[in-house]
Amino acid sequence: MSMFQSMNTTSSALTSQRLRMDVISSNMANVDSTRAKYVDGEWQPYKRKISILQPNEGQFSSFLNKAMNRTGGALAGSGVKVSRIIEDQTPNKLVFDPEHPDADENGYVQMPNVDPLREMVDLMSATRSYEANVTVFNASKGMMMKALEIGK
């Protein structure tokens, strides 16, 4: 295992959580966007985006193969990445507002499927994860600095 493996792993988590926070921010910014996409001559409301995280390295089988080929030492993961960003397929909310320019003939407006409460909970989760990874990064850096001082 490389001396910098823990820092590489933590930095990948920091990057992934930062992107996750950006996606959540985009959702919050478009909570009232009824004209996000023009499809077949009609405006469609904004669809909530979700970031999907996965291990940077393959599946369990790759870790198993590494473990079987190694004679000792600890196995370390190689971080996390955002594999894709998908649209949430939950239906849009219908709000009765006959004065709205995007209201249908019955007076209903299709609003985005973004729930601000859910987004805030997701944002808090991503922020806490980011903070935890910063703490791990700083601890690794501190241990390396102490190791360098011992070498003096």
C-alpha cells in the first residue's frame, strides 16, 4: 500500500461529496422551475437529479482476487466516484393556480418533483460526510508530518 493511499482515497470522497452537494444545490435552485426542458413543442418542469456513488475500483470480486494474490498486508479500497447523475422519476406535483402562465385547461400547473426538505436532509448528509473526510485527510497529513519529524 502506498504511503499516500489514504489521502488518495479521501480526496476521491471529497470530490464525490462536492459533486453531490452541487447536484443538490441545482435541485434547490430549480424548485420552482416549470420551464426547464422543451420537449415536443411543450415546456417540461425541472426533474430532480440524483448522484449515484460507487466504489472507484470494480466489484467485490476484484478485492477478493487481490486478497488471494497477496501474501500479507491490509487491503485498502481506492475510493469512491460518482458513476452517473440520474433524473428522479417520481411524478411532478400538481398545483392549482389558474393564473400561472403554464397552467393547463383545468388550472393545474405541473411543478418540479423537488422536495426542499428532502434536499436539505441530503445536503446535511453530504456536508457531514465531506467534513468527516476532511478530518481523515488532516489526520493522515498529521501522521505523515510526525513520521518526517522522527526521521530527522
